[in-house]
Amino acid sequence: MARCPGNRPVPDSITQPSSAAWPQQSQALAQQLHALLRIDGRDWHAFKGQPQRRAAEQLAAALVQLLAESNPPGAPVAGVQRQQATDLVRSALGWLNGDLRDPGCPSHGR
């Protein structure tokens, strides 16, 4: 097992093999997290007004963008995924800061 700052053990399965690639399984795990946090049509009315829930959904989506195979950690130029991740982080901050609010349900004419 590798050690991270603070001398805590890090499982070998999530350590980074090289500086040219994301840790193994990180993209799949980020996608699973986003799937768990995503507010879909069935949950919309229950969770639409919860800023922390909306922020978590946006941050998980940003992580998926950052860990995209086409966006390696050492990429010198900001690509589309990095810009999308930045936009999602800004959106999450808007929810956390109270700058963004529930836009209303489109099916109810609001």
C-alpha cells in the first residue's frame, strides 16, 4: 500500500500508475457516484429545492468530466472537459451560496 500525505495508507487499487493517466477505475467510480447523486425525473420534486443535493450532483458531474479519458491529468491545454467541469463547479457553488434556486417544474408551467 502506498502512503498519502499524513502517512495514511492508500489502497494500491487507487494509486496512480503514471502521471499520464488517471488512477485505474477512477472514471467508472466517478460515473457511479454521479449516477447515485443525479436527480432524475422521479426524484425531481423531492430534491429540487435542496441546495446541497443539487451541489453534490453538479460536483459529481464535474468529477466525471475531469476524469474523462480524453482529459489526462497532464494535459497542457484546457480542453472541453475541463471547461465543462469548471462550469459545473461554478454551478455547484451557486447552489451552495444560495445564488441558484429551483427553477420550477417545466410540466407545471412554472
